Amino acid sequence: MKNENDKDFQLEMLRKVLGSVQDHISVIDRNMRIVMSNWNHCDSVSVRDKQGHPYCYSCLMKRTTPCEPCYMLEVLTTGRCRKYEIEDPLDGKIKSVELSPVFDEGHNVAMVVRHTKDISERKHVESVLRMRESQHAAVAKLGQEGLSGEELENLMKEAVRLVAKTLDVEYCRITQQGKDGNDVMIAGVGWEEDKEIRNQPAKDDSHNILCYTLYAGEPAAVMDRETRDRFSGYSLLREHRLVSGMDVLIGCRDRPFGTLSVHTGQSRVFTEDDIHFMQSVANVLAESVNRRENEENLRRYAKELESSTELKVLFTDILTHDLLNPANVVRGFTEELLIQEEDEDKTKLLEKVHRNNEKLIEMMESAAKFIKLESISDIKFEEQDIVPIIERAVRAVRDDMDKKGISLVFNPVCNCIVKASPLLEEVFINLLSNAIKYSPEKERIIISIQDLGDEYRIQVTDFGPGISNQDKPRIFERFKRADKGSVKGSGLGLAIVKRIIDLHMGKAGVDDNPLGRGSIFWIALKKA
């Protein structure tokens, strides 16, 4: 009697333990009958089916015969545990099932414990994670192809293929608004046989899903029954048994390239992650479109630049040959006539012709030099002492200094080594020529070199009329010349100076002469 009471007590405790377990647990005997179960956690089984000791396959699997294959029979025969996953026919959820054998005193399988756990939420999360992973991989693959310079047409085709596969939809397309206002499909998956809706004109109506995306610049998603009244253009999709869809913009709202759309015959709610994925693909396509436009603009600009360079070369040839040669001929004949002519009035006229012709020659030579400097790409730089370069420039302008009785003050410092090119001499010739032009007769010009640590600063000081603060920022620009009264010039000399110094990675500027009237033109060059 005591043993019977202990047995009943143990069975009651077992029932209480089973009742406290949240998962569904059944104990099944060798006849496939359920001898014990925590039925309170199995609402999907009717009360009638729970009565007595029903067969496991009829009560739990809704079958009239045992399952094939029967994992319960396998455990009863082998005595080994069995794990598997099923879609539970009772509630349609994904369940994890574990069958564990219970042995009797003779080590034979007497019963099997069936433990069923709802894993549908976990499976959903895993599915979402897999979907996100595939979405990220698709965007990365598309971005890599876009950066590799893939043809835009091929990139569009690959994009719709990847989107359709990743989102598991039947239809995907990229549409672009044509000049006539109709939307033209330029890449698509699933639309090949459905020619009726390949290229459907979109109504100029913000209630059309495609137009809504274009006008609002926001993604739009539709699903049957919930949003069918929101978009008038949605009826087109319904007529072709497409009940869910999503549309995102390619490009910015102000300059849209088109739209990327997906559609399916399944009733489906597109998630925020789906929308973000679609928008990421659209952004990759928009970036590729912009890159292609920029590349085309660069090619066009390169052609224009090439034509411009050819015109510069032609213009330089015209200046140095076709125009400069006749001007030199005029110079020679004018100087010869000045020697022979004795009439004072005619001599004055010849002198005017000669002066203006000299100015013309100077302008042409300066313009030719400047044009060449604009297109120079290969200049040889060598370590040189700037003192001999300055001395050669002084010798070049010595005659002009002597004509005006101008004295030069230059106390050079040796070993002022910089990285210099043959063009640097032209800088000092121009600075000295300007100083001579604007200096009064019998005045002086001072050349000085300052050691500023990592660079040398060379200054040319004159005592002329000086330059106003208003003119200082402009005098190094081409054809810009400060007002110097009766002194005329081409306005190119200082522009040439600035261009050459820029090529030497140096600096140029002008300051007021602190010793009185006049200016200090300076250049700074880094030490070698």
C-alpha cells in the first residue's frame, strides 16, 4: 500500500513538474499512445482529443496513420535520441522536437519523451539576419562593380537581378522619365513576358506610387487591402495580380534619374530594412550615374583644353613669326631713315613711329613669353647661385640704365643657392626694366638679398612714383597695370614674373619704399 501511495505521489509530482515547463512535453508508450502530457500548454489540441490516451500521430500531427518516416518508431527501436524541426500542423509555427528514450529495468525502451519547443521567433530573427546579410552583400557587390567602372547599362541589369533575388520578388525594374513624360523601363526582371506593363505611362498625379516617389523624394510601399485606396495608379498593378510593391528614388529629388521598383504577387509588408536596402542600391546607382556624367564632362573639358592649347601654340607662332618679323623690318627701316633724314619735322615723325614700333615689339615678345609659360610642363631645375643670375640680368638692362643716368647699388652675398631654371633670369630683367621705366633720371636702384632662414628674399627698390594700395593686389595679373602717368606698358611684365615664380614654388609681392617715394618689388625662393 505504501509503495502504491509513493508511486501516486511521484506521478503527481511529475505532473506538477511537467505543468511548470513552458514547452509542450508528452510521454508516449510503445503503442504510440500519449500516457502523460502538460496539455495546458497545448491549446491548439481540442479537449476531446486530449481525453484518454490518444495516438501521438492523430493528436499531435493530425494524421490517421503514423508519420513517414516515423522518428518515434526509430527511437523506440534504436534507443538513441532524435532531434528535428517541423512546421507544427496544429498552429503552423516552426517547432524544435527532441525525442528521448526512457528505459525499463531490462534496458529496453519502454517510453519516449517528446519535447516540443516553439522556435518560430528565433527562425524569424535568423531569417531577417540572413536577409540583411544578403542585402549588405548585394550592395557591396554592386558598389564594387560601380567603382570598377562597369558599363552603366550592365550595372543597371545587375542591380535589378540582385534586388529581385535578395528580396525574393518576381518583378524588379528601373524606370526613367522620358522627354514625352512617359516612364521607360531601362532594366527589368520578370517583365519580359508582360509587355502590357513594361512601359506604362505614369499619370501626372501625386497619388500614383511612382509619381509620389518622384515628387516627394521618399520611398513608397503598397500592400493589398491596406493601401489600395491611397494610390490611384495602384489599380494597374492589381489588374496584373501584383498586390504588393515598393518604389524608391534614384538620385536627388531636384535631379532624379528615375526610380527602382519591386513588385510581387504575394501579400507582403516591406520592412524598413527592405526600404533601406532598396535605397542603398538606388544610391549606388545614382553615384554611378553621377560618375559617368562627371567623366563625360572631364572628357569634353579635356577636348576643349586640347583645342585651347593648340590655339595658344598657333597664336604664339603668329606673334613670334607672322607679326614680330614685319615689326622688326619696320624697326630696321625706321632706324635707317632716322640716320639719313635731315628734316627736323620728318625726324620727329620717324622717332614717334620708332617708339611706338618698339612698344609693339615689346608687347608681342612679352605676350609670346607669357603664353609659353602658361603651357610649360617640363622645366629643368638645378641648384644655382642666384647672384650670377642677377648679374646677367643687370648686364642685359645696363644700356637702359645708362641712358637715364641711373646708378645701381648691389652688394651681393655669395653662395645664395636655390633650385632655379633658366627662366629665373627673365624675372630680374622684368623687375629691373620696370624700375628703370618708373624711376626719374639720375636716380638709383637698389638690389638686396635677405637670408630668411629657409628662403632668400631678393628685393628691387626704386624711387619712382610708387604704387597705390588699391593697385597692389592687381599688378601681377595679366594686362593689369597701375596708373603711371606718361609711362606706358603692356601690363604683362609682372604677370610673367608671377608665373615664373609660381613655377619655382616661390612668392612675389610689392611693398612701399620706406626710404621715401617708390616701391620695393620682391620675390622669395626656398633654399636648395
